Amino acid sequence: MRRLAPFLLVVLAAGCGGSTAIARNQPLDKQLDLAIERYYAKDAAEAAPVLLDVYQKLADGDLKKDTAEYYLAGALADLGYVQAAVELYFEIVASRRAPDLVAQSLDIIADLARRGVVDERRLIDDVLFGNQYGDLPTDTSDFVRFYQALGELRRGFGEWGERWLDELGQSRRFFGYRARYALAVHQLSQGNGPGAEVVLRALLEDKNTPGSVRNDVRLALAREHYGKKEYKEAFALYAAIDTPLTARDVVLLEKAWTELLSHDEQAALGLLVGLGAPVYKRLFAPERALIRAMAFVNLCQYRAAHLDVLDFRRRYGESLRRIKEREPLDDDPVLARTVLRRDDLVPSRRYRDRLRDEKARLDHEMKDEALRRYVSGIYEAKLTRAEAEVGRQLEGALGSQAEELLRIEEQMSILDYELGLGLFRTVAEARGVSDVEAEAANLIRVPGKAAFKFEGEYWSDELSDYVIVVEDRCVR
């Protein structure tokens, strides 16, 4: 990241440094210069306390105060206190007193945002929205315009937001591609599916579309095809998504639905086996049981379907009881453990967790008492807000998750009732609840390889390729 010193009074000597403490009885200008020099010598631990002292002593109207704050932010980032540094960069940008430092701070914030360590909601709401910044580097200007456009859309100013995204989308730079994708998503939310699909297809066909944007495009298009019951097209797009293994759970689940509705029950069951891998053990997806039961019913494997219903009731019975009796859900062993992994909670949770982790290091890592108190104050203030935000979102997410579980239970009950009407008459003779793979379909095959008995051993490159070898007992 770039570090400039527009207000230095001395020429910095590259490579100079040392561990001698900076005397605090010198003029503030001299202390600032020496602290910046020490910062460039990679001695952030020595520079940070002096920079804080100078920052707190300079008058608010003195531009050197912003310089001290800028380098203090850099020193804190180098020491690993990134979220505290972000807050200082936010202050510099919001104050807009020193244009050079505003531009440099925005450049650093943009880099941190691309790495996913900036709270984007705060960036939009508290820093960028409604403000104008001139003379920014092209990439930084793109970054600012993109998030300001999202802010316009969030506040319901669709015409402004769409116009800014459209203008930005004319470029072939990173945020130009992101703007085109964001515009397509907005069009989908407004019911303009055909128009959005044109934009998404163009992004998919453009060989220069960044990989992260391309994956988002594939997922959006796959869901569009899925909604139109074009299952083969949806599956092809799901299969092409290139994401980390831990992020593929939702994709695998949607693939399973796609295969089930395409009447390839064996492939759907195989995908559910893949979702049983330890890497997905925290996934909350009660619909897996519904997909499995429906697949076995379609294959006239009624005993296996009924066993799946019983397994669902065993797994989620206590949670369902809590929901129906309106007990608190925030300590439910199933719902509370998984809810924080929901996509809508992940940004707020990660921001809160980063604040927690960095604050926890202060007491045993930061030796300077004044600096420790100052940085701790930043974390305490931001954690209070972050905890409240996560708590608010958690309450809503638990309610949504409870509704999903009730919906799945209703469908499972209907399915089991239909089984009891005469499709399956030997339930009383069942040996008890057991894993479906072991009870009715314990043979797995991978395309191009021989079938084998599945014994719980997963290979990451095969999780989406398993197919259960199970007999179709229906009379066609």
C-alpha cells in the first residue's frame, strides 16, 4: 500500500532507523518527522506511540494532525490492528481536510475492501454516501463510484444508482465488471429478467471478466434457469462455478434439487452424500432430508423414504418443539450453531469477529499504555455497535430458519402420510432408524470409475460427482 508524506519538514533517509526512543521534549513537528522516519524504517511499534501523542496534541485545524493520523493508521495496520486503522482512514476521508491524504486513504481502503476486511455497510453509510471526491486515481475513483451507486440503490434512489452503475459499467476495469453485474442483479430484483440475462450472458462470454465476478454471474444465471425449470442449463452453470470447497455447500444443494426435478434421482442422492462431508458439517439444510425422501419415493423405495422421515424427526425434533412452544432459539443446539453461517449474516459476523480477535491481542502485545488505551477505546466503541448489529440480524435469521424448518416438516409429514396410505405396509417391521446410505443405497460410483461401497471416506475432488447406485422399483 502507498505511504506518502506531503507535510514532512525533513527529507527521509531511506533505510535509516534504529531502536533509540524518540525524545518527547522536541517540538511536535520534529517528533512527527522522526516518527514518520521510524515508520518507513519498519519500526511501527516505536513510531505509533509518538504519532498518537502528536496527533492528540496538535490543534484540530492543523493539517499536520491529519498527517499524524494517516501514519498512525499505517503503523497500526502494520502491527496487525487493521480494524482500528480502518477507522482512522475513515475519519480522514470523512473530514476531507487534506485532499492528498483523502485520496491516499481511499486508495488503501479500496485495497482492504478487495481483501474483504472492510465493513462495506459502514463504508457506504458513514463515509462515502453523499460526498464528492475529486482528483482520485482511476481505480480508486471507480471504487468510490461503485459503492456510492450501491448506496443510492439501498436508499431507494434507483434512477441515480442505475445511472452511475451504467456509466461505470462502460469501462473494462475491475469495478466496471462489478458494476455491470450489480446492475443485472438490480434488474432481477425489479422483475426485468430478460434484460438482466442479456447483461449476465455478456459478462459470461467476455474473456476478461474477473473470476470472482464470473462465478457470481454463473450462480445468478443458474438460479434464473432453475426458476424457469430449465434444469439441464441450471446444472451446467452450477457445475462450472469455481469456488473454494467450503463455499460450495449451497451450490451442491441447488444442484441436488436440479437433479431431482430433472428425474435423475441417483445423481441427486449422490450430491447429498457429498454434502455429508465433514467440511459441510455446519450446514443447516433440513431440505436435504426432503430431497432424499422424495428421491426414494420417485424410485418406489418406500421403506428408505420412511426411514428418512424418521431420521428428520430425530435430528430436528427438539428444535421443532422449541419453535412450536415459542421458546427462545438463541441457544438451540441446532439452529443457533448454524445460523451465523448464513450469507446475510456473514459480513456482519466476520467484522465483529475481526474486532474481537484484534482487541484480544492488545493487552499482551501492546506495551505502550497510552496507545493501548486509545486503540482499546476504538475497539470497544465499534464492538458495541457490531454486537448490536449481529444480535439484531441473528434474531431475524433465527426466525427465518425456524420458518424454513417448519415448512420442511410439513412437507415431510405430507410425504409420510402418503406413504402410510398404502404405498408402504411393512413399516412396523423396520429395524429402526439408520443412515439411508447404509440402509438402502450403500453403493457409490464416480463417473468413469467402478462402483464401490461407501464407507464415509470423502475425496474433495469427487464431492459433486457421486452417484448412488439404487434400484428403481417402480413399474414404468
